[in-house]
Amino acid sequence: RWTNDSEVGHTVTAYNGQIPSDAAYFASGDFESETAARNDISGGLIGSGDTYEHTFEVPGTYEYVCIPHESSGMTGTIVVE
């Protein structure tokens, strides 16, 4: 679960090709791909105080990004064992 504790909107968007090949893609806004999420950033924004949840069912490393703040280095890694 991601909770937005700031006053600006953020996204949680998996990088295509940087999650296990047999894992479900994840993105706030329920997009099916990174491209779709990038084409509708506002549709994936998590507002202040809001949350986004995803259940990881496949072990591996998952890389993700906040699209509006990617240039500031707002990326993350989740390792599921």
C-alpha cells in the first residue's frame, strides 16, 4: 500500500520490462501498461491522503516510478521473496 502524505499528486507506475515477466502489471489508475499511464498522467494521480494498493503474487524485483516526479529521482524498488 502506498499512501500519499504530501500535498501534491503522485503516481505509482511499474516500468515495463522491469518487473518479473509472469507478474501482473501495476499502476495507479489501473493502467495496463507504462505507455498508457504516461499518456494519461492525471488518471493515475493519487491525491493527498489517498492510497493505492497492489498485491504482489510473483517473487522477483519490481521497479516503479512516480511519473510527474521521475526527473527528481522519485523511483522505487520492491523485492518480493
